[in-house]
Amino acid sequence: MSEDKKTGRARGEDWWRTGIIEMGPGVIRLRGYEIQDLIGRVSFPAMIWLMLRGELPSEDQAALLGIALGAAVDHGPQAPSIAIARMAATCGVGINNAMASAINVLGDVHGGAGEQALSVYGDIAAAMDQGTTLADAVAARLDRFFAEDRGYVPGLGHRFHPVDPRAPRLIELTRDFAARGVVGGRFADIAQAIEAEVARRKGKRIPLNIDGATAVIYGELGFPPPLTRGLFVLSRSVGILAHAWEQSQETERNKGPLPREWLWAYTGTPVRPFPGREDKSS
Amino acid sequence: MSEDKKTGRARGEDWWRTGIIEMGPGVIRLRGYEIQDLIGRVSFPAMIWLMLRGELPSEDQAALLGIALGAAVDHGPQAPSIAIARMAATCGVGINNAMASAINVLGDVHGGAGEQALSVYGDIAAAMDQGTTLADAVAARLDRFFAEDRGYVPGLGHRFHPVDPRAPRLIELTRDFAARGVVGGRFADIAQAIEAEVARRKGKRIPLNIDGATAVIYGELGFPPPLTRGLFVLSRSVGILAHAWEQSQETERNKGPLPREWLWAYTGTPVRPFPGREDKSS
Amino acid sequence: MSEDKKTGRARGEDWWRTGIIEMGPGVIRLRGYEIQDLIGRVSFPAMIWLMLRGELPSEDQAALLGIALGAAVDHGPQAPSIAIARMAATCGVGINNAMASAINVLGDVHGGAGEQALSVYGDIAAAMDQGTTLADAVAARLDRFFAEDRGYVPGLGHRFHPVDPRAPRLIELTRDFAARGVVGGRFADIAQAIEAEVARRKGKRIPLNIDGATAVIYGELGFPPPLTRGLFVLSRSVGILAHAWEQSQETERNKGPLPREWLWAYTGTPVRPFPGREDKSS
Amino acid sequence: MSEDKKTGRARGEDWWRTGIIEMGPGVIRLRGYEIQDLIGRVSFPAMIWLMLRGELPSEDQAALLGIALGAAVDHGPQAPSIAIARMAATCGVGINNAMASAINVLGDVHGGAGEQALSVYGDIAAAMDQGTTLADAVAARLDRFFAEDRGYVPGLGHRFHPVDPRAPRLIELTRDFAARGVVGGRFADIAQAIEAEVARRKGKRIPLNIDGATAVIYGELGFPPPLTRGLFVLSRSVGILAHAWEQSQETERNKGPLPREWLWAYTGTPVRPFPGREDKSS
């Protein structure tokens, strides 16, 4: 029956159609599998994969996904997301609310570098699929990048770490998984070629960071760039929860960003009299 | 037709029933009034009142509501809500998202004191309705309060301001409106009697704060305590927006709570070796 | 003292600098005015203006701002923001949390049309400042618009209302305020010229909607486009609060989008056996 | 040095103290372990455990945690959280924002049953530690429960599923892990004793649900009740992401709860004329 002809309950139910979950009384199926068959048979990362991709991964694929998810769980309270989680936890809201306020800020700047990096890698991979060499594809993509006057290459460099200790370890593991045939290794090649070409152009090495390294893994595993933002949210949620929980064990109330006895610097209009008016308001 | 008998579209539409807004093609009615009749004829505070209460206020009532809403718009970036708005604005999310993360933390501790104060005032007013004197009702309620070992009386005192400059001005205006017959003045009496009784018991004055003073006005105007939390959200949203906007004009990215070159103090387990295990993960 | 030389507390306090609010013990100043001088002397819309713009508006300017804010408070529970507020209110979270989840979705699609409309108006105004006629500036901007293959002009048309009853009333009031010299009227001219030119090109009138009409007012009053998103949040927050509050008076728990006895349509992989594996998980 | 004596940077850094993460240039340590030692050596559930508890779990403990996390990832779009994620995804916000609006509603009603169930189990376990038998401890706790007029026992029963297919499977696996000595099994005993006692009192079996079953596992693993709310957020975030992602692949804009051509039922004041007033507003 066409959608136009549907009326009433069928039309209402169809409004919320999904291919993820099927339900009936006593029945829950995820992507076609009975939930009770999945429970205890697939790892948590495999469940994440199944939900997002529609098919079960191999155990090795799930393991590599779990590695990337585990690597980015926390970067400390100077990250706005973590600070927000801790402040929220002192304001009399639930732990889910504290997590929501924090996750909410994992936007283009705080959470988007991995997505942007994978998008660049994908462009290069697509050029290679057309027969371009890795070196040429990288050079062309970087030419375009710098022509757009973008100051930094997503996935490279860190304001704090000379070398982000997570990145080389993640690339090493990706190489191991590639050696065992779990993944192809092309995204690791691309990321390292970008790193080398940028070093050549700039005269100094700007090493791969956590966003670039997890983007390599997510790319190897076939995740589309916009979904990697969601994976980062799942990962960082762990640190957000840990910090909200730790903070909630303390007695602080309404935690501000600075010690309680400090103020902020006021830079605005100096004190001035209210212009002569009658009392009047609405 | 009983709800059980309804099927299809009528059942679906009834699921979302509301008494606030009626709509048809070219027609929008709020609480029974055509929207085009309201626009330009009622002030913004009057529109807020109509939406929440179902009836139009008098102009004076709307003016007094607007005074309370305007008084609590901001308390600076040491308030977690304001700090969160500013940090969020640097993370690459929309201004609505920055506002949401901030509003979300106006919970029991950060936004709930007014609700709690009004609840106390209401208990005292109810006792007076039963014939108790103001002094006796206040004393009895405070007895109960301190018996519960609550350390502070909601609506009194401020960690920073010896006297919160907003509170006496709000009470003064409430008295003016009461003198003109707009409100009864009983909640102002109650709040000041609480202030006096606490001063008597503690041997020092703990003056009314912004939460206590706005609670007086909301009580005078007949708002139930839980709704005052919502009114505070509307009020503080203004400061949240102003700070998010100001911050978004700057170039900072991923603003953390402390200057960029600072870290946090680590208080946990000292560095330790990973226990001897094979590489293994999922 | 240069920022590099600042140390300790001064550096920390400077990290949170703002021109909006100044504070000291017993002192709160907004944009240079003592808070107690503002309270009772400026309307709530005037307070919003002062916080966002840094200067007090005239009473007429504040009145026109209040009109725009009041016009867009609600569009009923089929708007995702309102539905979210109502569902959230049944989930055991605070009213501030319900508001936050709702406000959070006022993004580019749900809350951005006014911002986009004002941006188009501003381009046309800028062309006129360079000496182009209104008609030519509108035609050129629409040429560019349709060349970008954008299907709809922001600020025009409504999926539900043949004519949005709020828009003509808002334009009428803008004209009144322009006649009294409060605003210039140019943005009203521009919006109506766009409406006319689109009608000419498409052969049918696609009337101005609420986003286009409020954008006219915000433009007349000098607000920059990105800030109008924030103003829309302030406005719609009123409806969001009213619906969250109404819903919280009911006993529903975990309100879903459809009547409780309905399901959704499942469109995914049919039920399938779990592939033969040993129990194994992590 | 006492906190009072600390000045400047040290005081600022101490304001954000944490025992979770230590950082220096090129160094990230979680709970004392170098991040590069953790990556690839611990599963994602083990990383979650380490972050929340401070110590590494055994592989079996991590596996059981992963089972509980995987079991509750989704319950379909009639759950408010999932519906909110899908609606938000159509409003022009980031996937992190859609997730935040959804996670935010996992409050006392939508996300709190597991926490409440574990709290009841813990009371019974504490009574048994004092020498009470399981049967007596369960009976006493239920007496207290029903005396408080609470209509339903947390962790039992489901409005939709006669038997929730996840619960028996989770208990079965808990028994397996207990048989292998990974956990003690006491919380499974308690939950099943509650189920039996409630059946005896009510004359019909109200079977354990997903909240009760995951509470058993979290209790066996030693998680405190309030933290189980956070674990549920981590779990349900997976389904929230999957649904937000699926929805974002569609072209719907501003998805409401009901089919686009439907309205809602209006139950309020019938249409009425605006009371006779002059045009006036602010």
C-alpha cells in the first residue's frame, strides 16, 4: 500500500520506521538477530559495530574498533567537555545531564578534527583509486588545502604534546592488524605520507595526533567520516562520566572555572549613571 | 468517543493533546486568542504569563513579572552556567547548543534556591490561612527547617555579596506594587519575617538574596514553586546568550577553564608499570 | 602589564575577561550600570537589548524587540523542539533539563531560517549602500540564490500555513514603527521586494513567514544575523517552558512519540540466526 | 603547603585537581598507567572500568561488564531518548548535539530503574551481612517498599514485554560467571528472591526486566548504584548514535512526532476575542 493511501495507525507507525530494531511482545531483534543470541556472544565494540553498520564484524575488526574507542577516552579537565562535566556535576543535576552538557560541546572544533582528517584521507584514497600515486595524491590534496588558506592540517600537531603518545602506538597497532590481513593499511600509508609531505614543506615535523590516528583506524575499518564524530562521542563519554562521577563524590557546589575567591577581569564600559528617567517598566 | 475506542489518526492526534495552542491552516491561537491579536498588544512578559498561566495578566502584573525576569539575567563567568556557555561557544557548536549546555546545569543547586524559598514561603502562608500568626508560622517553619539539619535557609545569604544589591531593590518595588494594590504583599512580609527571625536566632543578619527576592515576586504573582525554576531559566538565558555571543566574537578555540599554559593538579596513583600481560584486546 | 608578564591570579582572572558584567562584594554592574538602577527602570526586552548590545535602547526600540520575541513563542507539539520538551518532562529530569534538550535542536534547520533571511536582506542592503536600486539588488541576490540551486528562499513560505498569520501583522507593526521614526523601514521594503520578485518569477505568491518577518524586525533594530538565532531561542524558550510545564502536570511516564500501544515499522534485515560461534565476549 | 597559603598558578591548578589523569608534554597517564601501555592491551570495557574504578579489572570482569553494556543499547523509537535523537538529527545540529539532547532525558524515570533496583539489592545484601537470611531480608525490604505505597518494584515487570528476553539471558550468564568464580552470585540470588516473593504476594509472576538484570551484574561487579545510571548512558548512547545516524541519512527536515499531515488535539479555551485594549506593547 502506498504511503499516500495509508491512514491511521499504519501511517503513524510508518512515520517512525527503522532498520535497526524490531520488536514485539517478548521479542527484541537488532539488525535481524535475536537480542538473547547477541548477549554474551559479541563484545561491546562488536555490538557498537553491528548497530552502526548493520552486520557483525570479525573479532579482529571489533578489537581494532575497541582500541580506537579506548584511546581517546580522556584528555583531562582543561578540555572544555571534561570541565563542563565536572562543573555540571556540582549544580544539582543528574549524571546523565552532566554528561549531556559535556557531550554537546564535542562539535566541529572540539570533536571534529578526526572527521575532517578522515575526509582528507578519503579524498586521497579516491584519487589513488583513479590511478594517482600516493605521493601525487597527497601533494595535490595538500596544495588544495593550503590554497584554501587553512592554517592547520587536520590530524597533525598538538598545542600541548610535542608528540602525542597515543598516535604512534595506534599506528603501530594498525600496522600489526594490517600485517595479519584484518585491514588493508592504506589509510596508515596516507596519514604517514601526509605527515612526511607537510614536514618537507614546512621544514619541521608536525606529528600525527590522536584525531589523525583514530581517523586512520576508522578509515581502515570502513566508517564514513561523519560517523567518526559519533564514535568519538562514545569514546570521550567514558572520560566525561569518570570526571562527573569523581566530582560528584566531592562536596563542591556550583563549581566555577576559577578558585572561589577569584573574580574575572572586567573590560567593559566603566561605571556610569543611569540616564534620567522615570521609574517605568514592563 | 472514549479514548479506548479511538483508532488511527484521531488516537494519534489525541496522544499530543494540549491546551496551549490551537492551529489550522492560516490559524494560530494561543490560549484561545488569535496570535495576530496578541502581537503588538501584549508585552513580552505578558506573553510569557499567558503561555504559562492561561490568562492574560494586567499590565501591572506583567510589569512586575518583567522586573523579576530582568533582575537575574547574569551573575558573571564564575557561575558554572555562564562559564559553560562561553566554553561551548569556542567548540564549534551553534549558539543554541551553547545555550542548551548552559541552561542544562540550572538544577537544584544552581537554579533551585528560588523554588525552595517559595516553597517555604508557601508553607508559612498556608499556616497563616489556618489562623496562625505570621511570627508563629515563621518560627514553626524554621524550627522544622533546622530540625532537618539543613545548614542554610533558601533565599538568605550569599557567599560573595554581604548584601545582594538586587534583593532590597526588588523588595522595595514589590512594596510599591503592593501599595498600588497590584499584589497583596504577604510574601514580602513572610520573607522579611524569616530574615528577621533568622537574624534573631543566629545573632547576625543574613540578608535576603536574589533567589529569595524573586521568589517573593513570583509568589505574590501566584506562580507555583516548580514553575519558578523555569522562570529563572528564561531570565538567566539572557546572560547565557550575551556571554556566548561575546565569546563567539573572539578567536579562542576549545577554551578550557584555566589559562592555556596551565595544567591541573594530579592527585591520583603515581605512575606504575602495566602488569605483565600479552597484547590482547577487544 | 603584558599578558606574558602576568602571573598567577591576575593571569587566571584575565582568562575570563568580559565586558558584560562587573562585580565586587555588594556590587553588580551590567554594561556599566548598577543593577539596582536598572531594576524597575527598564523593561525585560530592554534588559535583553542592553545585555546583547551594550547600550540601552529607547523605549520604542525595546517595545519592537518585545513584539518580535513574543510572536514566535510557540508553534505546537509537531515542532520537534516542543515535542522534545514534552517527552523530556516525562522522563524524570528537571524542567531546566527538558528545556535544554529542546533548545538544543533549534539548529540550522529548525532555528536558522531567520538568520539566513536576515543575511540575505543584509546583502541586499549592502548593495543598495553601493548605489544599486532595491529592485536590482533583489534581482541580483535572487539570481545568485537560485544559481546555487537552493530550493527555497529563507523567510518565504510555510509547509502548513497558506499565509502565516504572524507575518503580515509583524510587517504592519514594523511599518507603524517606521512611520514614527523608530526604525528606517528598509528591511521591510527589502523583504516585500523579495516576496514580490519571487512571486513574479514563480508565478505564484509565496508569502513571508514568521522567520522572514522577525528577521525584518531584527534587521531594522540592527541585530547581526547570527545573534537572531539566539533571540529565537529566547522567544521559543517560552513555548518550550509552557509545554514542559503542562506536560509535567500529567502522570505520563516515558512519553514516546506515538500512542503507547503502537509500534514502529521495521524495515531492516529479516530475522536471521546468529552465526555459529562459541560463547565469547568482552 | 596549605590551600590558604597557595597563591597564583598553584592555587588555580589545584582548583581542577583530579586523580584520573596526569599529563605533561608527551605524557598521558590514566590512573597511573601510561596511555601507550594501555592501548592495545586492555579491552574497551576494561578501559571503562579503569577510568571509573581506578584499577584494572580481570579479563573476565571486563567481559561481564561488556555484556551488561551491550544488552541495553536500544529499545526502539518509542523510547523518548531514541525518538529525540532522531528528531534532533533532522533539525540541522551536529550528531553530538543530537546525542546530547537524547542522553539528557535518561533521568530518574527513563534511566533510573537500574539504580533504584541496585539500591534495593544493596539494602538486602547489607541486611544479610548483619546475619539476616535472604528470605527475611527480602521480605523486610519489600514490606518497607509497599508501606511507602510505591506501586512497582524497580527491576521487575515491563509494560510491553511479558518476559523481557534480555533478562533471563543476563541472569544465565551471571550464573555462569559465578560458577567460574568471577563473581559471587549473591545479587542474582537477591533479584530472584525478590521476583519470587513478589510473585507469592501478588499471585502472579512479574518477571525481572533489563534494569533489574543489569543491576544484578553491576552489583556483582561492585559498582555503586548511582554509577549504574552512568553505565546505562554509555550503553544506550550506542543506540542513540545508531538512530541519529540512520535518521541523518534521510532527507526529512524538522521531523515531528506524528505524520506531517496530522495535527494534535487542542483541549484548551475555545477561541475568544482579545479584550478591548489600545495597541500597546513593550
